[in-house]
Amino acid sequence: MQYEKNILDEIKTFLPPTAQIALLKVPYERPAIEFIDMDGDSVSEIVYAYYWQGEYYIMLLKYYDNAWKVLDTVKGKGYNITYFNQAPITSKDKNNLIVGWQVGAIWSDLSVYELQDNKLKDLVNVNKYFSKIEVEDMQSTKGKNGTYELALWKHDTGEAYEVEIYRWLDNKFELALDAKYPYPSIERLMDLKKQICRDSDKYRRKQ
């Protein structure tokens, strides 16, 4: 689409020489670009990841004074990107950027970014590793509240998986023990294992 090409061309003007926009490889190949209202002003910013000199970075653009301008750039913490999406994690009135940084064959490290004083702040202050992530507004004993929880699937041993569900509460991530997450059947677990193996194989082939 011409619109997408125009955005890509605009983004490329802010990249360092020889840098390349990161490509997500699963579930399908696409540029790591999101249009996100991160400050709650009902106007979307552009957030994207790029690869430069052996490292991954995230850049945030905001449109003001009739032009796109760089607000912030942060360095990544993995050798690839497995997840790049948005959801209202800290507030139902604005969105956060959620990133999975690949740190192993089937392991990613979580980052959840919030815009604070025009800077991207990672709200995850300790490593949270996962094999698969699901992000949704989950039912709890109090119903849904418009902010999303994060379900982190962790491969344990053999066919076993552990699922931890986190919620942003009192300015930190806490286990959402009251979340009514639909724990999967044996068949669903087998499908997940196959998917993780396929995704891992895709990343190994395309590195």
C-alpha cells in the first residue's frame, strides 16, 4: 500500500546509516512498527525497532509542528525480537509498547514501555522470561477493568509448561492470582509445543 510505503520512507530518514528496520518473523513476516497513542492525547506516535551495528534499538517519533520528530531512542536487550505489540497495560486511557527480546532458542525477555517525560521507560525492572506471551483483558473476581494482563508461558520440562499472569498494580507488576485465565487442554499444550518449535526453527534459519 502507498500509505505504508510513505510511512516506511519517512521512518528511514531517521535511521542511522546502514541501519535496517527490524522484521518480525512469526506468526508472519512484517516490519516491527506500531502506531501507538502512548501519552493519551488521542494522537498516535510511531514506534519501531531497527538493527544497527549488531544491536537492536527502539525509536519513538511524535508528530508536532507539522513534522515527525524523534522523541527517544532506547537500546534493546536481546539478539532478536519475537514480540512487538501494544495494549493498555498501565491505564485504559493510553497504550504501552510490549516487546519480547529473544535471548535463547525458545526464550524471550519481556519489556513493557511507557512514555514518561517524553522518554521510553521499561517498566519491567527484573528479567521476566517466556516461551510464549498472550496479552488480554482477563476476567477476575471483579470482572474486567479495561487494562490488560500478560500471560507468560514458560517451558518447564518435557511436556510441562508453567503460566504466570501479571497485572500492573500500584506502580509495579504483580502476579494476578485472581485472573480467570483459560488454562489449556493437553491438546492445546501439544499445539503450543509444536508452535514454539516451529517459531524457534524460523528464527534459527533466518538469523
